[in-house]
Amino acid sequence: MSDDKPKPQIFAIMRNGHEVIRGGMTNVKEAIEKGNDMEAVKDAWNKLIRFEALHKTMEEGDGTDDSPTGFFKILDAKADGIVTQQGLYNLHGNLESLETSVSTAIESGDMDALQADYPKFMEENEAHLKQEEDVMMPSIKKMMMAQEPLKKFMCEEILPTVTGSAEDWEFFVKYANQVLEQHHGGMPRARVLDHALWAAATPDEWTVWNAWIRETLSEKTYGELQAVLP
């Protein structure tokens, strides 16, 4: 890779996952605001919570100490138990009742309840993402400075929590790219995520993942990814 090309940021897979969730929440909000198409709301919501469940698994693993452990146990081990101390595990539990309320409103077709409950879910979820970022980003920076094997952690302890299901992983990659391209925030969010996926993938894995990415992105955005790869 030439010096003028950006280097992959392996933990963008986790960090930009938060931007996928934010963009997905916006898609649900916009569908609700139209007020006349509950099927569109249901579709946007189901995609959001499916992605968020996969992202949660990447963070928490299966709840045991067995490998792959997930991201949180790595942070606890490398940052003096910071995840447990800061109560990050509890944040997911706090969201469950709000998520259930939104799902119930959608399933029953109760737009009034949905318009009341969804903003509460969105606010709580945003607070959860921000709190995680306040812990995650400084901790990753310290791990980089300490030359911890971040790629090894990602490839051995985080990605395998979700890549075992080809169907789920295809959904993850395609939905993430669709949302990040739509909600780019003036930044190359999709390209940064995909560059990290390229860095984490084996050649055989990249053949498959790259096909999913190419299928999902516009020609322009896919070209931006190709421009940073060797």
C-alpha cells in the first residue's frame, strides 16, 4: 500500500456500526413520520433491530468466557475492567423494554403508541451509543499506543461471534453499506468500514464480502473503496 493511501482502521467495524444504528434509527423515524405505511415502518424497524442484535453479539459474545469472547471482554481485560465499571453491559438491558414497546406498537398497528414510544427508544439508544463511544475510543487509542494486536482481537474474538451464519453476515455487510452510504454525514463511512473488513478478511472471505459490497454500493462509492485498496 502506497504511503498516500489511508491505512485501514480495523476497529471501524465496531465504531461505524454505531453509525449504521444511527442511520437505521433515522430511517425508522422517517417512515413513522409519513404516518400512512406501517409495513414500511415494520421493514425499517426489523432491519434495524436485526443489525443491532448482531452488533450486540459482537460486543458481548455469548455471555461466557469462551472464545470468541466479543469486544467487551477484550476491553475489560486490556483496560482494567472499564466495561464492567462503566456499566456498559447494563445499557443493552435498559433498551430491551423500550424495544419491546416499539415492536408491540408496530405489530398491533398502533401508530399513536408508536409515535409516543419510538422517540423514547431513539433517545435511550443514542445515549447508549454515546456512552459506549466515550469508553471505547480512548481505550482503543491506548491499546494502539501499547501495540496491542488489534487485528488479532478482531479476527479471533469479535468477528467469529457473527460470521458463522452466512445469512446473518451477508445481511450485516449489505445493510451496513446501504445505511452508511445513505447517511454518510459528509464522511466516507462506507469506505472506512469496508477498508476495515478488507483488512480483517482472508482472501477467500474477501472474494465473498467484496461481491456483497459491490452489489450494495453505488458505482461511485464502490470506486472510492477500490481506490484505497492495493
